[in-house]
Amino acid sequence: MLFAPGVSVLFDANYHTEAHIVINQGGTSSGKTYAILQVLFTVAAAQADKVITVVGQDIPNLKSGALRDALKISSESDGLKAAILSYNRSERIFQFRNGTSIEFKSYTDAQDAKSGKRDYLFINEANGISWEIYQQLALRTKTRIYIDYNPNTAFWVHDRLLGNNNVRLFISDHRHNPFLSDTMRQKIESLRNDDLELWKVYARGLTGKITGLVLNNWLLCNSIPGNARLVAYGLDFGFTNDETGCLAVYRQNGELWINELLYETRLTNPDISKKLSDLGISKNAPIIADSAEPKSIEELRRLGWNIVPAQKGADSINLSIDILKRYQLNITRQSVNLRRELERYKWKTDISGRPLNEPIDRWNHLIDPLRYVALNKLKINRSNRPKSRLPFIEQYISPIEPYILTI
């Protein structure tokens, strides 16, 4: 074995994956960076004439993090000492006897990142690196890309990579690191007493959220599963300044799968009817619409649509939100406007900044039709909390799965 006293489950996960892009989202001290470097040293020792590039946002960050770990790994393994020909400290390059090299680099901009090609790429602390730089590096990487980060907030990995084909995600936290001291574990866990959001990010590896969002139980997916069952379509009327919004809501395995269909201004009811037909929606399919527009509902009904008003009542807004919070919401990547609304849909606050029990009435032309479907078609099940998994993540490997928690 190259490494003593051994390796963590994260090493096995990253080493045995066959995905082209391997994403490691994790809390502090999960050992993700160390494990990925162990994988890369193993590859370097076993495969001849390869180029492996480790990228950080700047050289000081690399020296205090990934490069320091790499020097420790190489110095503590007799097998690696035998395999490594030299280490160039000024250029930060490990040269192996078989012709493979591991280089540690940073790039100032996308143009700078166009230089050089490689077989393996490791983007360390990716939330400190721009999408443009990553894109240029990825285009010039042949075999595999590793990415790691602490999920303080969503960034381009969440927006552009997760959910794509040949992308694998591992979520880890300090409990996956068998070499961490109990004192450090207790220190990390104590974050829960001070700040729950910090605890979620650093003790559980969960993506941070903007404070005050109404719905944060959603994630991206590529498409609606083929065997998902249609619940209903939701429709919100607009015209000059407000968009007419329409979306489809499906259900599978106790989760909701949602696809944006329409988001346009200045649509008359005949226009809406034509748009729905062009989308291939059956006139027999249930459509739940804004009850504040009885004339529009009746006109669309006379045009042959199976449309009914949402069952509004006292506190129906909060009731529908409560229903939606009890499901995992999977939003398709093409639902750009719905995603933007979800990222902005917040609770009102009082003068002191304390949240009130009422959402801000804006950025909701797709969220409102989603609520209408919830009011008419979904029942509250007190035990129906979002499952502890991401959609599109069959990626989770069994040794990690018991420890993975998601919001």
C-alpha cells in the first residue's frame, strides 16, 4: 500500500469512479482535498507520461493548502519516494520516473488558462476560481476533472455542472475522515450552538443559503424522469408588466419534479390557448389557475381546456408554502426563470430585520402557479419531509450514504 496508516472512504470513492467530472462538496476537515491528492499520486505512480495539474485561486492558497498536503503525502510514503524522480520547489512540479508530472498552478484569467494541456485536472477550492478559467482548463483536460470546495453558497458548480451527464457528486463531512481527532470533531459540531447555517456548511457539507428565502428545498435536475406522473399544470395570468407563467408539476417517489413552460408578457387568453397547444399539452390535462381571474379561466374553459381555479382561502399562501416545503423540489435546468424566482423569493421583514410570516409579493409568476397546484392537488402529509438525497445523485456510494444529510 502506498499510504500509511491508510486511506479514507473518500479515496476509494474518487479513485474508483468512472465519471469525467468528479465533484467533492464537503465540510471542513472532511479530508476531501487530501483524498483527491492521494488519488492523483496513485495515478501518477501507475500511469506513465501523464500530465496532472492542480489549480488553486492563487499560489499562497496552494502553498498553505493543497501543496502542503502534497508534500506531506509524498514525504510519508516510501513507495512514492521511489517513484518520484524530483520535486522542483520554485516551479512546484513533482516529476515521476515514468515521465508523469504533477504541477501546482494558478491562473490570472481565462486567456492565461488556455496555455497547456493535461490528462488530469484538480480544481482546489473551486468557489475561488471563475467559471471562465475553469472552462478553459476543462476544455484542455483529456481524462478526468476533480473539483472540491466548502459549500458556503451556490456558485457555478451548482449552476452549470451538477445534474449533467458524466458528473459525479460526493458530499462529505468530518465524519468521513477517520484520522481526525475527537477534539476537532467536537469543535466542528459545536458550531450548531452558535450558527445553524455555519453548522450546515462546515459540519455537514451542505450548500449555504441566502437568509430569508421562502423555499430552499430545491435542486437542479436535467429533465423530468420518464416514469414520473403528471400532477397538474399551474397557470398564473399576467399582461403588461407581469408575466404569464405556466409550469408542469410531476411526482415520483414522493418528490416533485417541475418544468417551466411559459413566461411571457402581453399574452391574451387566445394567445395562452395557442401557446398551451404548441407546447403539446392535452386539453384533458388538469390546469390549476389563479382564482382572481374567473373571466380568463372561463374563457379558456370555453376554448376546451380542463382548467379550474386554485382553492384559495384564509392563509392559503402560507398553507401552499407549507405543503411545498414537505417535498423535495427538483427543478429542471431549462427552468431559468423559475430558478431566478426561487433565488429571490423571500419573507418580508419588519423594521428590525426580523422575518414576518408573509412572503414578498414579487418574483412569483412561476412560484404562484406552483402554489396553485399544491393547494388543489397535494395533501399535507406530516411525515412527508424531503428525503436525504439530491435528485440526479445516484452518484452516492454506499459507504458514504448513511452519513449524507441534505436540507
